[in-house]
Amino acid sequence: MNAMTEAAVIRQHLIDPEICIRCNTCEATCPIGAITHDDRNYVVKADVCNGCMACISPCPTGSIDNWRTMPATRAYPVEEQLLWDELPPELTPEQLAEAGVATDAQAEAAVPVLAQAPAAAAATLAEAPFNSAAYGATTPPWSAAHAYTNLYPPKKPTTATVVGNINCTESGFASETHHVVLDFGSMPFPVLEGQSIGIIPPGVDANGKPHVARQYSVASPRNGERPGYNNVALTVKRVTEDHQGRPVRGVASNYVCDLKVGDTVQVVGPFGHSFLMPNHPRSHIVMICTGTGSAPMRAMTEWRRRLRKSGRFEGGKLMLFFGARTPQELPYFGPLQTLPKDFIDINLAFSRQPDQPRRYVQDLMRERAADLAALLKDSHTHFYVCGLKSMEEGVVLALRDVAEQAGLPWDTLGPVLKAEGRLHLETY
């Protein structure tokens, strides 16, 4: 956009506050820090955004893909965007003309001319020591099934009924994660493994505004938590403290964890069109996750398990790297132990075990370097990373190290994994 500013008219990048579900994907993806937020809106800094489009595809709702032709001197400031409840309309040609924008400049700005953006983005990436997000794919695997998205936007949510809610971590401990099953009855709600949905908590926030939807990955396979039923499962951790350990009460997480069978909830979505599993028989899936990032991995694993049980899947390896502070905090720990070793290769890392050194998923990845290197060399292998944002860089660096130790230059392999939809990052 800097080039546009010099031409006195810009195509300003804006986020639609009515559709945005505040999942932080855009801010986490933006390579130059052009996106920021408060407790109300996510917004784009007009003087920083270079139009590289890195944030467009990862956005699950499409709320990020909004543009307005503006006189450069009248670009909407961040402070104003943070107060919006809806996007302002496009300025008319007459209004632009009154602001001194020539007709030919209007026509030029109407087309998102971003000729200098790729070079600018490349320069930015070259300057950064390591940008793990740059390797995340924005396209699905070639054999993925078609994903339906945004069937129920925030203005037109649908209703689901709670048909199950259990604590899927060990009871008796402060940390608590629930496995919640929602049934949609006769309302169409097709989802694929790796997609997410949003739940709107009832009530209003501190400003008197209705709560916005909270996004959760689907933990069940495409044919339902119960095969043949129109239902989905979620993995939801009860939030009782913030990242600094200070006590808080998460509005959405506690609402979902306290739901009773028979309760109804407002649901939006489904979201996500790239974090999808491959379907071709020889595809290998490497899953790397922490905490509730296990939800999409459970969905993929369960779909493969059902295919294998039915005799419809023969090849393809499953390899899981799963991290938690303790075994008691690891969701689905019990069911994981029952899966056959010839079906899935499970590697568990615990970082807060008494009298034990801290181990993280990237440590286990380095220990299994020989096996991962073989999978990196196989074009049928797809990698999925889901969990806290803090794990992302360590995981991608571990992949890079494993590749280079095996004689696979990361400068070549990393972009190939991204371009072929084989490395997917979903962190929060």
C-alpha cells in the first residue's frame, strides 16, 4: 500500500467486524505486524500493510478480504476502525472526485495492483531470522475432499443440541478439558476433519455488546462423532487463568464446559478450507500438537481408523507427536493407549513431570529424525501442526534441522511443502 500512498489514492485493507470471529489467525500470519486488535475488533494499519495477501487465505471466515478505495490522506486510522460495528460503504466516484482523486486514479486503485508487494514481502522475509508462519500452506492437499464453509455466518447462526459432555482429561486435577458433542438434527452441517466451528456464548460483554463467536476445531470425523449421525465433537479446555497465570474466567470455554445434555447452542461456520486431510491411499500423515490442538488430529485419526476397520484403507502411515505438561492434562490419554501400534506411531512429550527433564514435541521430533527424514523425502507425506503459537517456530525449526541433516536443503523443501499443501500450521 505504500506505493498507493504515493499516488494519492490507496486500496485500503479492512476487516469486516460483523463476520470476524476474532480467532487471531490474521495477526499471527501477517509477516510485518500490520494487524492489531483490542477486545472489540481486529484491524489493519494502513501505513504498515504492504498488500502481500499473506493473511487472506488463512482467514477461516473471509472477513479479512475487504478493500476500500480511499484518498491517501483520509485512510481510516486504527483508532477509528477499533470502534466499528460494521464496515463503512465505499466512497462514491463523486465523493472521491470531491476529495481531489482523479478518475483515472480511481480506476487504477479499484484493481488491487500489488506489483511491488511480492518483492516487499520477500525482502521482509529475507530480513527476518526465521519466519515459521511463512511455510504454512494455504491450499489443501490435492486429494482432500471439498470443504463447505460459512454456511451459517454470525448474522444467521444455526442451533445445535448438546448430546454429550464429558471431561476427557483425568478427573481430580485443576486442568480440565471437555469432549462436547453437538447434534444438528435435520439441519445440514457438513464438516471435514481439520475444520472448525464457532459457538456464540449468550449474554453481552463489558461494553454491552453481544458476545462474538469462539472458534473450536472439530474433533470428530466427517461422518459424525457417532457414525451416520449429524453431529460433531469439540475439545474445549476450561480457561481459569491467562497466559501469565493470573486467575480469569474464560467466557466461552466455561460456557461450553458447563453445558448439559439437552441444552441448545448457537453455532456459526463451518470454517477452514486448507487444514484438511489427504484422501489418497498412500498418503502419510504426521500430526504434531499440544493440548486442545489434538482436536483435528483426533478427527483425522478416527477417520483413518474407521476406514481401516471397514477395509477401505491399506497404506499410509500415521505418526503423532503430542505434548502436554503432564499425562493428567493430556486429552484422550486413555483412548490413545488402546490404538494398535501398527496403526499409529505415538510419541508423547511431557514438560512438567516431577523429577523429569522437560520434553517438548520438537525434542521428540529430533529423536525420531531418521523416521521423519524418510517421510520428508516422500511426496505423499503431509504435516499438520496445531496448538499454542509458542510451539510453532520450534516445530518448524525441528523439521528444518531434520531435513538438512538428511541432505534436504530447507530453502528448497520448505517452499515445496507449502506450495503442495503438505505443511499446515494452525496455532493460536
